[in-house]
Amino acid sequence: MSVLTSPRGKVEVVHCRRTESQDIYCIKNLIRKFTQKLFGRLNIIYLLEKANLAVTLCNDKEEIMAQATFVDYPNWNVSSQDNWVSVFRELDPEIPCTPLNTLFMHLFVAVDEYSVGCCREIIRAVFKAVPELHFIFLIVPSYMSLGSTLITVFEQVGNIPSLMYDEDFAVHICCRENHYPQLHIRNARVEDHDDLMPIFLRHDTILKETYGKYFLAELIEAQDEENHAVVCEVEGVAVGFMSVCSRVNMQLLHECFDLGPFHGLCVPHPDDVLHPPPELSTEGSEDAKLSSSSHSFLKIAEEPQEQVIPETMESIQKEVIEEAPAEEMSSTVRSGNASELEDTEKFSQQSSVGDTDYCISSLSLGSLSLPEESSSFHPIYKGASDAFCIQLFCIEEKYEARSLDFMNFVFSLFPDKNFCIISLPHLTPEFVLIQNFVKIVPFNNCTLEQDLYVFHRAGLLKSIKIRLASLSDTPGVENLVSTLMLNKSILEDLKQYNEAHRDPDGTSLKAFVAEVAEQIVGIAVIRDEMDIEYIRSHYNIEDFIYFSHHQREEHGHLYHFVLNPIFRHYTKFFLKEILRLSYKSCLYYPVYPQSREDKFQSSYAHSLTSALHYLVPVRPRRQIVYPLEKLGINAPSKAVSKDAMLVPDSALHGEVPTVSPLPSPYVFCSAGAVCSGGCCLGPKNPWPLSGQPC
């Protein structure tokens, strides 16, 4: 909630939310002739359907005060949708704009009396909702002034010609640091105690009851080479806290969690035992097969604009430090007196979890007993520990969207560590920081009532680039998918794309790769959706999109999606770029039953997509059973009445039958959902601006 004051002294309490379909009438009423001259004559429904992010500002009576729409490519046709980066880099090389950190304002309307305050509030809300966003561009005809409202947040950086019109357009920019800047992170000081304690006590009183009134001050004082406490501050006031420690019980983690994709969170060692003896049979988890070891990515160069990512990633910890015995910690907990804690090791090995998303403390891995040994094979890692853990984390709700700002600084405190881990109880609500971590799959015999999350140092890099695949990418893709069960299918589709860009039957085929520091870290393959009539007639996709505003060629079919676990938090960005670069507005992913009548079905035509949790499940429609023989020429089209979806032979490679039921397809529609971090899937489906990903 924010308070706006008009020049006449009138006051309105306002809040931001995602734009809904019922807002369209009010938005049209706010459009003036000046608005049309700035943004052109727009079809509001179409614009909202294709927008990445649409924000509405309402007062306490739910009356619309302002609305703004943002898309990931420029308006006024000043450049093509898939090639605007080079144009804007030439305009001003000092602006490091990329598809990851840039959006374009395609519409802004507001109540005249409150327009300046509404504009500032919407811009602040957008920067808060999209943590990766740093620049918002506004493009208007060069002969037009921005007026008294937009000029308060935008400044001109140059002119650019139109591709279709014989006139120039002025380019204006709005930067994050003027509205919702990144947080300043520093080492904690004892003086921060008074600022931080109200945040802790607002959400969690167990720590105070267990360790005493001044537990936080004693924790800050006990910092050493292995234990650090850091805070984020705004205008000199600490608004967040994080305690990290390099003492991790690796033996416990190896016994309980499948850490194969991350090489056991250890430095590679010649004596590592990664595969079972031939006589033993194992059942690996799907996530362990998802990617080659993350240590294949150790040669990533530091970006110049990154603040504190250390350049070295090759130094090795010389020895593993043993954890303190659980009995020693138990006596400390029973005492309940924080003054008896003589070092950070004793204090930090037990803590509790708060009631909300914003105060999190992880249970120390050293205080838990090992589960009984299982006969199943677990890899043995001889290398030194390559991870540190987050023990205590808390941040003011107002600044939680900037939680990831901590990670640059804490990684700089441990230059020889490449992984950051955190363990949380199973029922802990998902909070913003944890959304950037990868959840680890536990073994079947795991007895811990904890979930383990991992974040790699390389995940801080912002140089990820999504582009169309080329023939030279084949070796990198082969290395990426070498451990996948369906790597043959992926490589054959990539080969088909490089040879013809389409299937033998003429279906358009596109392959995209994700690249970081000249290394391939992801691949996706899509085809044009040829059965859109069947999908529309059998599934309620119009619950999520206005079908009439999506042309036939804008529907795509997602076949393969693979991304290195280190960069899994960029999954939404990868999907957004697929839509932008392929000129698609919807992607469909069908989920088939694994078997039917003892025959393998076409689930083997698609690789398991790690992006499934970002897709929206679409319910099937209840079908009419047509008496086709009696209807004769009056029978409906076969595209509507058929019982099974035909799967292109080019997708099967002879491995499965060509006909398979489609009981539960998933649809990803309207590129806005991936950019904004929420679930705004077109104007028909409202979610709050702070909504969680699907």
C-alpha cells in the first residue's frame, strides 16, 4: 500500500496488482489523444494478451487509477522482435541492455490528477516484481514530448529510425537505481542488533527463548574465518541478515541426498568412486541423469559488471573439518543461555524455522544422526568440501525481492567454495531466495525431515544468452546431454534442424541453445503445433488465452528442454526467449501415460522437461460422442472428432507407435509469465503481483 497526494491535496491509498480482463473498459476510458500520439492506436485486448507484464494501480475502493503494459521487444517497429539488442547497443554502448534485464513500455494511462505519483508507483512495483530487470525503455515519435508525467521517470538517450516509417523515434530510459536499487551488503556489526531484532521477533521468538535476548549480538561477535554474518542495509539501516558457515557435514549429505549432478558438493578427486561395481544394480534418480557434473562448468569467466564474484574457482580446501558432537550441542540447548556459547560452532548447530517466508534458519547438518546403511550404491567422494551453508536468514518483507543480492557478497567470503546450501523442514513455505536454489532429490532411505537446496557460484553470472542453435554447437550439446536417457532423440532433432530447419513432412523445427561464457548449458527443441484444432476442441486452453488473438503459426510444441542445474533459476527466461525468438505466443507440452495395452507410448518422443513446473495444466473438455456413421457428411471434422493425437514420425525416431492418447497436456502461454516471475497468463487469469510461480 502507498499513499498518493494530488496537487490539490486530495489523498488516495493505492496498491498494485496484475491487470485483469475486466480492467479493459476502464483502461480504454483513460486513453487520451495524447496517449495515442505517444503509443499509437492500440488494440488493448491484443496488447494485454501478448504482454510480458501488465500492472494496474487501484485505490482502496478498487477503482483503477493507472495502468502500464510492458513487453520484451520495442514498439513502433524500430527493430525486429528477435534482433533489437544490436540496435540498442549501437544507440548507446555504455548501456548494458540485454533481453534478461530490459523491458519496453508499450502503454501507460493514468487519472490526470494523480498521474505523476501513479507513474512512479508502477515503475517501482515493476522493478520489485522482476529482480533481474535493470532498464525500462520508452520509445515515442521524436517530435513528441513525454509530457509532465513520464518525463519525471524517463530521460532521453538518443534517436532511432523506424523500419517501416520515414521518421525517427526518440528512445528514453528508466534505470532501476532511481526507484528500487540493489541492496548494499556488508559484514554485520554489533550495532546492527537493534535494527535486526524487531525483524526476527516479528516472525520467530524461538531463537530468543533458546539462546537469550542478545543471541544475535553474540553471533555477530563470534565471526571468524569459517563463520560470517552479513547484513543488507537501506539508508544506513539494516533490513536483512544472513549467517553462513563453511563447516558442513558432507558425510550426512552423501548418505541422504543424491548429489550426483553436483559431484557430491566436493572437489573432484582421482579416487572418487562414481559408479557401482558391475555386480551391483542401482536405481538412479531422474535428476541425477539430467545433467553432467556441474564441475564441467568450472572455467566460467567473471563478468566485468559483476560486483564480487571471485575470479578463481580452482582452489581446493585442504582438509575436511569435523563437526562438533551432538551431545556437546545438546547441553548448550538445554541451558538456554546464549552467554554460555563460547564460539559460533556451538551456537550455529541448532536453530529453528520461522512462521513466514521472510525469517528462515536452517537446522545444522552436524547435529543430526546418520541413517542406517542401505544396500543401494552411493557414490564415494574423496575430495575436499566445496560448499558452505546458510544457517540463519531473515529480511524485511518490503525488500525480500532483492534477497539474491546477498549471494555475491557471501560467495566472496569463501573464495574456495563453489556451492551454497541450505536445509529446511519439508513444510517451510517457499520464499524468494529459495526460488533461485535447486532442490536436491533425497535417497529412498533418507530419514531427515529436511529438504536440501543448492546454489552454484556460476548461477550469479548474468551473461546467459539464448540463441538459435548452429552446427558448431553439436559437441557442446553432446556433452550436455550425454547422461540423459533420451540423448539420442535430442541429438537427432538437433541434426535435423541443422540440416533442413524442418521435419521430412515439412513441419517447421527450431532448436535453441543457452550459452554462458561460450559454453552450452541448455538446449530446447520446438516444432509448430500442427494439431491446434484438436487441442482447442479437447482441452480448455481458452481458460488461459484469447484464442482469436493468437495466429496459427504462433502456437508451438515443446519437445525437448534441458538446462544445466546450475542455471535452473533461468528456466523462465529461457522459455521467454524461446517465445520471443521464434515469434510464438503459446507453447504446448503433452504428457502421455507411460504404457497402454503393454505398449510404450509417445512419452519417449519427448525428453523429460525440467521446465514442467512453469507450465500450466489444462483440463480436458468433456467430449460429445458423435454417431459418425449416421451423421455422414454432417459429421464434425476429423481434427475434432478423433480419439488420439497423431505424433509426428520425425519426433519418434522409430522408438514408439505413431498414435497415442493425450490425457493431460500442459500449456505455456503468453510470454509474460516467464518475465515477471508470477503467473500472469494473459488478462483472463488474474493473480496478485506478488504471486508465486506455477
